[in-house]
Amino acid sequence: MSDSHSKLYPPPPQIVAGAHVSGMAAYEKLCAEAQADYPGYWARLAREMVSWKQPFTKVLNDSNAPFFKWFEDGTLNASYNCLDRNVERGLGDKVAIIFETDDGKITRVTYRELLERTCRLANALKAQGVKKGDRVVIYMPMSVEGVVAMQACARIGATHSVVFGGFSAQSLRDRIQDAGAVMVLTADEQVRGGKQLPLKAIVDEALGMGGCETVRKVIVYRRTGGQVAFDAARDLWLHEVTQNQPTTCEPEWVEAEHPLFLLYTSGSTGKPKGVQHSTGGYLLHAALTTKWTFDLKDKDIFWCTADIGWVTGHTYIAYGPLALGGTELVFEGVPTFPDAGRFWRMIQDHKVTIFYTAPTAIRSLIKAAESNEAVHPKRYDLSSLRILGSVGEPINPAAWEWYHANVGGGRCPIVDTWWQTETGGHMITPLPGATPLVPGSCTLPFPGIDAAIVDETGQDVPHGQGGILVIKKPWPSMIRTIWGDPERFKKSYYPPELKGYYLAGDGASRDPQTGYFTITGRIDDVLNVSGHRMGTMEIESALVSCTELVAEAAVVGRPDETTGEAICAFVVLKRPRPTGEEAKKIANELRNWVAKEIGPIAKPKDIRFGDNLPKTRSGKIMRRLLRSIARGEPITQDTSTLENPAILDQLAQSN
Ligand code: WT7
């Protein structure tokens, strides 16, 4: 491990002062409270953070583990909590959402307006026969309308399932069918990076494939005015169905366990899993983590760059910040349009105070900034920022340091938040006014979360030793089941050998001194080379720490006769893709670099160079595809969400 791993960044005094959780003693006090009376701790917070119609008297019901229930006799409405109660508190004229389009047009929506728009759509959904418990698929661009769609479903007790706008017709169809949706909400087109991309046409295609007979209506938001086919019997315009609807709508008060949403995510097998979340426990954790992890205050301008099609966009755009009456920025476009300075310019223009993005975005913007001074963050006034966040994958120390120095000006804590679609919200994360930071570590569990590292039999492993990341106790925002497949839920997350602990699917280790967690990557991505266990992420981090040469790297395993598994690295250089002798030379340099960073056993056997890596449109590297390429197998997987399909041939060829 390089020296940077041991570097400690104490929380800056100006953040500690007045933070919601101020100082390590405050953090430890909360942990002790949870330890002493686990249900009592969550009950206190559930009463403080959430407005209940019918207060709960039961806290945790674990009689049918792992199908846990929280606050089960309480009733509430998520949309009431995010909208009405803020208006009632006098925040009606406060800006809830600042929306910026791909081409830079800005609109501001107050809490009162957001409530009225939500009520109009909620009334329209009811008029179309949508009832409590019905599933509604949302296939929409990043927009105020997208957030309103989610809130409107919540308001009438319909369970939404947002499908990311980058998914293909086939994927959309599979999700509609699995959810048994009665309605699809979409837009004519979406606009990203200066391009108009179809949505409605993909819905038409998906529904045309058959198997979606449960869908009665499709409501279409007119975003671009582009030409779309219209089925008079099935399709409706959003502006027409909402036009004459009242601006008030009595919320449907639902039980705490009522499914607020399904969100499909990939498992280790092919079929996506419909992760089912509750209303009460989910909303509690969405609000609480937004408050403590981001230290959100009245005057903050919060910006989470995720898409509403992912859980990050659910918890930290559609629900968390609104539940607290915060002001948030919502962005339609991509970080590189019209140039790679877009994020920095938006932070400057909107005086963003809290910025939450993914390591992959940071790494690509580092690359851009290093080749073009004009898009370097130092060219922008980012002095409004006070807290930075990272999510989705381990952030390598080199990227962390760059983010800290160049975006945060050395004064903003970085909250490296570890969590998953299944966990609903942050599980292991620094709290900005309390936790000293170590680059590359997500530090310590959120107060009340009982995270641990165990071996295959569920025994705790000592600090300093790698193992399986588990959550020992149920928590309020946890996945409730896999929609329609409770057996798969049990099998995937509660394997019998793990003593009733939640299996996260990640490997991790804890620092012997600090107890800090470092995530080493998915267990299914852990390699065993000559009997040595290694995280693919660890090798990637080593490669990208070669900042002179490497822009990005992805590492996968492939079977090898002598060593069990061999390491295969796919590398994007900061210079044109090398071939022939030059490629061999650079590959050797990188092998030696990795040997220096981790040890000779971590030397990649294969190194292949590409102009880019295969990524989904949300920027996740598609390692499944790389594994096939590494093995020399034909690609049989679904490549429909791939941003840049041409790259596959290049990586398959280059050697
Ligand atoms: C997987 C969950 C969390 C919302 C977005 C992704 C990885 C996530 C971190 C982090 C290291 C991380 C894990 C996890 N991951 N955050 N801060 N450090 N790894 O949600 O698609 O459900 O993916 O993302 O491997 O299991 P997801």
C-alpha cells in the first residue's frame, strides 16, 4: 500500500462547528445509544425525522426473519413528508429544485409549486384508474417531471419502478412484465450531450414485444416536441391529463411497510432483481442520512449528479433532500457537454455547497483537465463548496487526493459513502463534522448500522484481515424482498451459513489501528492467483495511481492452468493507444509499477490497451464483458446499455 493510505485528514473546524453530528464524541454517543437499545434508537429517530399519520407502537418485528418489518402499525405518506409538511412549516416559497437542462436553461421550482404539480399528476393517475398497490413504471429523463412522477405515485400509494433511460426496449419490457405495471410514464425524447434520444419510441417497442398486457395507459411528457407515434386508445399527454386537475390531492395514508418502490438491479445471475423497498423505514433513512452524512442545512445547495434511474437518484434526489426541505440542483445532461468543465461551471453558477458524484466521473474529469487547462476545476470559482461526496465504487487514493485538492480546495471533507441498491441509503460513511478521513476508505458505519467482516462461516475476522462484509442486524431501510421471488431474496442475502447476517456481496477489511473499513470490491470479483486473494479494485487502484501514464483501468480474472486465475488488465492511457513493440514496453512498465505498489503476485498477466472501457451510460464499467473478452469468449451478454459498443472489438484485438 502506498503512503497516501495512512494520511489522515481531520474534519475542518469550520465544518465541525454547527454540524448535525459534531465531533467524534457525538458520533460515538449515537453508536452507544443504538448499542444500548437498538429498537429504541430507531424509534426515537423515526419519530423525529418522519411525520406519521398514525404513530407506530411497534418498532421491529423479527418474527419472520429475514422478512423484517419496521414501524408496522404506523401509517404515513412519503409525498406528504417531502412536500406538504415543508409548505406547512413555512417553506412554500423556498426553492426545492433548481433544474438545468442539457443546453443550460434554468428553472426554479418552489415547494408550493412542486406540491401542486405532484397533486395534479396524482389526481390524473387516479382518474386513469391507478390505485394503491398498483405498479407504475417511470422511464423518464432527468427532469422536474421525473421527480414529480415519483412523488405522485407515492402520494396515491402506487409503487413506482423507475427504469434508467439508457436501458433498451428489451430490458424495459422485462421490468414492466416482472413488475406487472399498469401504467408507464415516459417522455417523447431525452436530451443528453446535445443529442435528442428517443424514449417514447422505446416504450412503444417494449410494449410491442408482448408480455406487457397489464399496461393500460402510457403518459407522455413533452420534452422536445419531437415526432412520436401516438396510440389514441393508450397514450396520453402529460400536459393534457394534468391541465384541469385540482392542485390539491389528499395523500393516501399507507402502512409503513407498504412498498414505496421497486428498483431493478443486477444480481450474480442474469435476471435483474426487483429490489422492494418500504415507505416508513426507507424514508427515515433517506432523511437521516441526508442530514447526517451531508450535514444538510437550510441554506445549502445540494447537488447529487446521479440519475433518478439508480438508487442514488431515489434516495438523494427524489426523497432525502426534499424530506428535509432542502434546495437541490437537478441536471438533465452529461458532465462533458458542452465541455468537461460543465460540473465545475454549474457548481460556480449555482453556488453549490454539497456535491455528490461518482469516482468514475471524477477520474474522467481528471483526464480531461490534464489535457485541457480550460476545463480544469482551478479555472472556476468553487469556493461555495463545503462538502464533497463519492459513491458507487471504491475511490482510489489518487483520485481522492485530486478531488480533495482541486475541487474541494483542500477545505472540504469527502464523504466516501458505501451502500447499495438493497440498503436504501448510506451504511458505511464518514460524517463530515466528525470522522477523520483516510483517502480510499469509507471509514466507519453510520450510527446504528452493525457492519462487520466475517469469514465463510459467519465468524468475525480480526482487523487487518480481509473477509466478507455483512450487516448483522436488520435496519429500517433494508430491502424487504425481491419482487415476486422471496426465495431468491433469502438465498441471495441470507445464506444459512452466515448466521442470519445480511450478505452485502462485497469483500472488505478493517484497519488494525482505526477500525476503518476499506471495500475491496465484489466478492465475485475477488481473484485467487497462486493461492493469493486479491481485489480487482486494488489492482485497478494501483494502475491508476500511475498518474503519469494511466487514465483508467479495469481488472478481471480469467482461468489459468498454473496459477488458478490470472489477472487481466484493460487500460486506457493518457496518450494514444499503443500497439506493437510500444504496447509491450508500456505493459512491462505497468507490470513493474503494480509489483511496486502491491507486490509481484499482483502483476497482471495480460494488459490490453483501449481508447476507452466498455461502460454503461451511467458510467459503470461493464466488467462482465471484460471477463468474456479476457477469456477470449464471444460476447453473449446484453450490451444494450453500453455507451460505446465499438470498444469491444478493439479490446478483443489488442494484446
Ligand atoms: C455496489 C452497489 C450505492 C449506490 C450506487 C451503487 C459498490 C458502492 C461504494 C463505495 C466502494 C462501493 C459496492 C456495492 N460501491 N459504493 N463508496 N466504495 N464500493 O449501487 O448499483 O447497488 O452497487 O457498489 O460494490 O456492493 P449498486
